Amino acid sequence: MKLYLKIWRQKDASAKGQMVDYTLNGVESDMSFLEMLDILNEELISKGEEPIEFDHDCREGICGTCSLQINGRPHGPDTMITVCQLHMRSFNDGDEIVIEPWRAKAFPVIKDLIVDRSAFDRIQQAGGYISVNTSGRPVDANAIPIEKHVADAAMDAATCIGCGACVAACKNASAMLFTSAKVSQFALLPQGQVEAADRVQNMVRQMDLEGFGNCTNTGACEVECPKGISLENIARMNREYLSASVKG
Amino acid sequence: MGILDSKEPQGPLADKWAKHKNEIDLVNPANKRNIDIIVVGTGLAGGSAAATLAELGYNVKTFCYQDSPRRAHSIAAQGGVNAAKNYQGDGDSVYRLFYDTVKGGDYRSRESNVYRLAEVSTNIIDQCVAQGVPFAREYGGLLDNRSFGGVLVSRTFYAKGQTGQQLLLGAYGAMNRQIQRGKIKSYTRHEMLDLVLVDGKARGIIARDLVSGEIERHSAHAVVLATGGYGNLFFLSTYAMGANVMAAWRAHRRGAFFANPCFTQIHPTCIPVSGDHQSKLTLMSESLRNDGRIWVPKRKEDAIAIREGKLKPVQLSEEERDYYLERRYPAFGNLVPRDVASRAAKERCDAGFGVNKTGEAVFLDFASAIMRYGKEKALTSGMKDPDDNTIRQLGEEIVEAKYGNLFQMYEKIVDANPYKTPMMIYPAVHYTMGGLWVDYNLQTTIPGCYAAGEANFSDHGANRLGASALMQGLADGYFVLPYTIGDYLSDDIRTGAIPTDSPEFDAAEKDVRDRMEKLMSGTGIHSVDYYHKKLGKIMWNKCGMSRNEKELKEAIKEIAELRKDFWENVKIPGSVDSKNQELEKAGRVADFLELGELFAKDALERKESCGGHFREEYQTPEGEALRDDENFKFVSAWEYMGEPSAAKLHKEDLVYENIKLKTRSYK
């Protein structure tokens, strides 16, 4: 198939970016979206032009590196997948496809389609862990039974891959879905409850410091999340935050 | 013993590690504050090592090429992590895990290392549960287990099909806690380009900031390489696109011996290649072999009809199918080790029974598992005489709960519903057992340079068992390295900070800059990927699932020619002093082009078949691997001498005091 691509090009963080038009022939339906971009880049290199830089690594939907806004939607038109799992069979011959980086103040563009998501790391550093040292003598793993539905709910929250689609989807560029997923995972498990109050307060404080917007419950994040992280996590985080604030 | 001293402790196997820990020197907590350690790579081995070393009080710097430590490729491991907990009461023990691993590795690993791995495996599960890793549980609230290939017990712990992700997030959390305390400084989007030696000891690295293009010097008292495997040598593999051998290969060029480079794992259950544009292969977890049955048609005409789309697999009756693993290996059936399963698939496809367009695929079928689970569910829900449709529906729900995310992944890539029609799978490069040679302390042949996880060679011999990579990464990082590195660093308490303005750092930085300039000066027309794909084709066709003398010799010649062409002609746009993904790729492929030749040379020299290394000249009449313990019961450790062809072989003889060497049989 033949495609008309409009792609964001930006030399570096301080440069002014722009949309650039490319026409690409010979795209096959069983190619992945990123393989389509590989082919475009090979063409650009052969013409002596600089290829389009984009983030990607595992190309199997789990590392959370790839991050493209395609026709206005994070990870493209399909649901429950990342860009690397998107295949060209989702498009038609002659389609125009607009490709942009994540757009959020807290995710500045580094180059072309690559953004800086280190704000997510800093939110995790503020408390996204259980404070336990490595030791050869912790309690036995089966000493504390955990109800299956609780363990499953913690796992569902823990499935977040930290890609940032939730932020890109949100009109306020809020990071509530991301932050609440981690808060929920630990709030649900008995091991995480000891530090729950400090954790939620520290993580929310860092989230605000990074310049993410507020949540207005539109639910766009949940729709675009490639791992199906539920809005319930945001509700749980709000409860946790409130009870932590009351405890002081 | 030669110049390779494995430093294995003396005494009975079961006491070695405890005895060793009691005898090694410790560094007092106040002195740890004056000692710096660099950890390159932040996957399970690097992440867990960095966190633990920082907890102990050392100053740690971590480096990863990804934009966050959490994205290291350990995250893609699906199936699980082994541990000898014996929660199932099915006869598991530390000894049995040790035995299975040595046997699975076809008797080419070091007994003492493997025993220690099995010994600390139970600590891993305890540690991870304490960190909040949400492992799968049974209704009673206790941890659930499943089985993996090559074993007869259920010892694999898992978190849906995302075990690697959850374990890595645990280690990443532990790292984050130390970053917040200021004990770890994390450098992301950074790549190690060289190892710096001062007075023969590893004292730092040269790294490139991949965003600004700046070259940086970082010093430390010891350097840990936890940079994973080198399977991307084959271009198409299940590795992440950025996975590379650069750190390990730079260390090799500075004096670290490279062990068993030809020991590569080709995983039997991956989604088959669909075309030339393909950049990456996707694994379908080994856990699927718990319930999936592997088959091809019994009659060649049926295989041809299926290839041509004239026949559907579901139209073939049980009698018309050849469940070749169950037929050839009745004791282990579909759960034979990976090397055995991969070769058996290749054998059927080479004989003309492949089932996709290219003839390189076999079926992985869940129909009987769906019906089995459905019947069980109907019974336990008290249904009387349910019809087949109801049973199938109930069964599909159970299969979805177990493998839902894998089935979804398959459907997205292939555009076929695996609940209704069998999956098509084919072997693909997945893991490398070879790596930097290390002693019992995980130290390479360069003092102060350590290698952990997949980057070292130590525990898996010639074939790794499923769910053992996660186990080894975390064992090395949480429980081994933090002890053994202290023994070395106890001599450094008075050294003080290592300066970065020494002639050694000057020289290493100059080497790095010269190399990048040389890469940028190519005058040809082809991109980095062109060379990488060519290398991959040579490797897959001549150094892949089966190897022979003639083709290995051809591969050596072809790779050397390709390397020469690459260095003269590779075309890299952009500049060295800014973000440049093509330059990053070029540096990695340049190293693969050297390693590839050493790989082929190693495979040529090892005139036996063992584990993943199958030499066509050495096989039994039934087509099984024919090992030669008399002549090849050793680790091949290669010393860098300039060109790969000049590499010098050192042998570490493997001594088996606790396990009797036997022909590996899964029949």
C-alpha cells in the first residue's frame, strides 16, 4: 500500500519542530507500524537524509519504550496494545497518517518523536517501593497467605509498563493513572501497607512537582492504556491519599 | 589448571558457599562509603546488584542505554522463575534443581556454581515477595507453581505471563529507594564504550551520553558488567532491538576471556518469520507447553495442502496428526528441554512437514487442553451432561485466565485466533549461554571486572532450562556478587577516589573517539541494518540450529569479509556530537562482526554435539546430540589477540564429583 505520512521533526530539545510530509510505497499489511518506519528510515538514509528518531526496544509490547501519537491517539487506532504491536493491516492504501511525539509539559521532546519521561522515574523514586533490604533471611514467601483475588488485583495494577500513554491521552496531561497503579499495587498487598500513608503522599507530591496536570475523571487514560489499567486505581489512590492526610 | 583459576572452594558441595562466605574478607561499613562501584546494565542482574551494593553502603553508579532502568530486556521474560521451594511436595530439593540444571546444560557447566544457584534460589522468592512482587497464588492464598521443560517437578513461580516484568520492577523499586537515598546515581540513555584499566585493574569506563553525544569518563574501584546476552548477532531474535555485546566485547578486548561463544539457545516456541521486512521475533512462553501439544500432519500431502490454504488444521483427525515430541520422547513429551524441542521442529520442517507458507512452522495446539479444563470446570460447577460447546466455552475461559496475554499477543501479530485454530510456531534465537568467563566469585580474568547474569557464562552449560535465566540474574545480583565483590574491595579501603585525568583514561577516550570517527568516515551506500541483516543471515544459515565444518569455515571467511566492507563503507548520517541512533547501532554491529567470527571459530573447534551446539558430524543414529566427554569436557575461554581469527583458546577442565556423566535422555 501507499501511505501519506505527516511526521513531527525536531532537531533537539531547544529547536522549533515542524510537521514534515513523506510518501511511502510498498508497505505490506503484515508489517508492524515500527517496521514501516524502519523502511522509511532506510529510504531517508539512502538519500543522505537524517532518519526519523523514535523510541522503541523490545518490540513485543512490554518494555514501554515506544511512544507515538498516531492520528491523535496514543499507540494508534487499536486498543490494548503498544505501537510496536500495531500492524499495518489496521490501515488502508492511500491513508494519511499523522505521527507525533507524546505531548505534555512534563515530557519535553528530546529529538523528533522521542520524549524525556524521566519524570516517571522520579515519581517512583519518591516512594514506589517497599523498604526492605536484601537479606538471606527474610520471612518465608508463604508465611503470609494473600487471598487470590487480592493478589490478582495487585497484579493487574502492577501490569503498568510506564509508557506514558495515559499522560498523552489526557487533556490535562495528568499522571494519575500511572501513579495510582503503583500506589494500588502496594496498598493492596499486606507487605506494602506498612508504608502506605507515606508512599501515597510522597508520590503525589512528586507527581505535582513534575508539572503533570490534575485529574478531571474523563477516563481517556483508561481507554488508551495498552495494559488496561483501570480507573479504579485512581479512586483507590484518592482514598489512600485522603486517609493518609487525615492521619497526618 | 592453566591460567584459568576457577577459585572453587574446597570441601563438600553443599558446604562450599557457606564456607566461602565465612572465609572471604569483609569491608567495614565506614570504609564502604569510600568505595565506588560501576554497574553497567540495569536488568535483573544489574538492578539487583546495584540495589544491594548500595544498601550495603557502597557508592554505586548505574548505566543503561534505555530511558529508564525499568526497561531492560529482563522485562520481556514471560514464563517464570525457578526455585527449589518444594511447596508442591513433589520431591523437589536443592539437589534436584542442581541436578536438573547440570543435566539440562548437557554437562558443560561448573558444579559448584550451579549448586550455589540452586541453594540461593529459595531466597529469591522470599526476597521478591517481601518487595511486593505479585506472584500468582492459589485460592488458599499460597504461591502457585507450574512446570517448565526438562524437569519432572513444578518449581516455577510466575506472575501471569509477565514474570520478568514483575521481578524487574521489584529490583527497579529497590534501586529507586537507593537513588532517593543518594547511594545510586543512575545514568540513563548512556552507553559504555570502553573499559578503563589502571595497573591491570578495572578502574572505570568511557561512556557516551546518547542524548548529547558527549563522551564521559567515570571511575570506580570495581566494574560490574550485567549487560545481557549477544543473541542480536543473528539480527532476528527475541532480544530487544538495542540489546548488544558492546560492554562485554570491550572488556574482552581489554583482557577478559570470552567463554563458549557458540552456546546459543534457540527457543522452540516463537512466532514464525513472516517476511524480509521483519525486525524482531516474538516469543510465545514455554509455559504454553504445559498445556499445548505440538504437532505436524502425519502425511506430507496434508502438510502441503495446509501450506497452500486448501486444508485447515482442525479438519485433521487425531490419527492424521504426528505429535512428534510425544512420539519421540514419551517420558517428557512436550516438555523436553528447549534445544531438543527446537531440533525436533527443524527435523520435521526440513523433512517437508512444515505448515506455513515458508514451510518453517509447526502447530502448538490447545484444543485438548481446552476440553480437559472445560470438563473439569463443568464437573466442579455441578453441571450435568454439558454439551461440547459449553465445555469448550468453559475451557476457553480457563485457558484465557492462564495464558490470556500471550494469546492476545499472538492474535495481534498473526491475525488468527489461537482459541479456535492452533498457533503456528518456529524456533528463534533467544538466549546465549556463553559470555564472559568468570570464576566462582563472578570475576572475569580482569581483576575488578565482574560479570553477572546472562553476560557471564557460568551456570547453564550448553543449554539453559526454562525459568532459569531470571533465577540466575537475581541470584548473581542479590545474593552472590554483593558478598564476593567485598573480598576484592577489602584491598581498596585506602586507595581513595580513582582520578579520571590519568593517562589510562586519556588513552581509552582517544580510542573511543578514533573509533567513532572511523565509523562516520564510511564512503559507501549501505546502512548499518544492511550489514546487520547480512551478518544475521550468515549466522542463522551456517551457525544456527545445526552446524558443520564446511559451513562454519565459510561463515568465518564471509564474516571477516563483511567486517572489512562494513568498516570501509557503512553509511551513517548525522554527527557524533548529537543524538544519533544510526551511530549507536553502528558501534554495536561493529562488535557483533568481530564476535560472530569468534562464535563460528568456537563452534568449529568444538568437535562434538552438546546442548544447543549441534554438529551434524556428531550425532547418534537416532539424530540425538553425541557428546564427547573424553575430549571436550571443558569450557572454551578465548583470549583476545587482535583479529578474532588469532584468538587464543584456554581450557577450563570441568570436574564432576557429585554428578555422574551420562548421556542426556528425555525418552
